[in-house]
Amino acid sequence: MSQLAQLGKGDWEGFNPELLPVFQKAAASWRRELGSTQKPWLCWHVDPDWCMLQQRLVLSAGWTPVVGADPRSPKPKLLPESIYIDFNQDFNLPLMWPHFPIEWAHAWTERLAFWHADLICSRQDVQELAAIFERLPDGEMAAVLSRGGLRQLFHFRHHRYWEVLGCTTRGASANQYQTGTGWWRNFFLHPNTPDAERAVRQRYYYDSGVGIMYWKRHCGGVVRRIPDSYLAGHCTSINNSAFKTIRVNKERVLSQELSVNFSLVEVAKRFGVTDLLG
């Protein structure tokens, strides 16, 4: 994997400290685009129709859809109330995951809700989640716990929080940056990792969200657990033997996989939100 692709996925192994001024410039631009929005909810665009349904669900809960996009995806469709931010404008990366801007939330927003591009919920669930997110004190966050199944139950260094659904606040995000933890992969390579801890952190699992778990267990962080029941509409390949994977240059292309593997109409019908389809 190229260094640029690693960076786009949110991996400290692809990071160069010389990029810090670029991140600062980019975050200032994202902050201007966001304006006075108090309740932004990140909808990561990979498929126009799925993203549009997510935007309508977010709007129904009184939050503002903030649309970011993977550069491999088609142009997003936007609601008049939605805000589009080109998180890739200053980087020109070949791909980008939502982890990329979520990691830097402290630099551009007071709080940020987020979910995977392939997650659909009922109106009631979205409203309940919005209430949870609104009540979060600055310095705390909410996320889904993942222990990796029974096989990893006692492998504590593999436990992580999952960015499939959650909300962070400026204080939480800032403290994670200061302590060298956070969402990105290989958090032991974070530029703020204390030298005395680097060898210890290197023994942890590489994946995203392990740093969030470390922050909670060892840095005094507060993470409110989001129940798995809100993930009933996660249209994913996980534990799905019939899932058809599509790859281009060895990289999965979710923008094509969603429509190939799932009917958005059927998913919307299941959660009672067909009236929100375009």
C-alpha cells in the first residue's frame, strides 16, 4: 500500500510530520465551511442514493448533514440544508476514509456525530442517538465497542472502539491528540506518543479505534458505549458469506458494493423510511 493510500485511510504509518501545516490549513478551511453549525453529523458519501437517505435521516433528527466523500466515488447529491466539505482538497489523496477528518475534529468543530456510509436506522433510532450525542459533555465521546468476537475476548490489546457510529467532542478529540491516541491506525506512531510508551503501544493491535480504547483505559478518557442494537441496519460484509466484494487495483470499492449486495428500497422498507427515498 502506498504512503498516500495509508494516509487516506487514517494510518499514522502514512503520516509525515512535515504535513502538519497542511492539516492546520485544511482544518481552518473545514471550519469556515462549517460556519456556525452547532450539530454537524458526518455522512461519508460513497453511493449517492444511500448518502441522500442518510442526509434526510440526520435532518429529521434536527442535526445538519455534513457530507464528505471518498475521491473514488461519484459526485454526491446534496439536500439544500446539507454542507459539503472537500476534505481532500489540500491533500489530493487517491482514497479517503471518514477516519481522516474525524481524527482532527478538535481543529474544526465543537462536536461531530458520524456513521458508516452503509448504516441505515429508523427515525426513532436516529432521534434517540441525536439525544445521546447532544447530552455529551465536552471532553467525552460516544462509540460502539468491538472486542473482536469470542476469539478475541481475552486479547485485550485487540479491543477497540468502532467508528461505525458515534460522536466526539472538541475536548475529547483534543485530549486524544495530545496523548497520542485517537482513531487512526497504528496509534503507537502518533507524533505525540511519549517515547517511553512507544514500545508498549506497539504491542497493541494496529486497527483504527484501538487508540480510543487505550485513551479510555490508560488516559482517563470517557467513552459512552452505544448499544449494538442501533447497528441492525448495518449493510456490511461482516459475517456475510454471500457478500460480493468488488476491487479496483486491489482496493475495495464500496460505492459499487452497496448497490450490488443490498437493495436500498428493501432496507428503507425494513426501517420504515421509504418516504425519505428520492
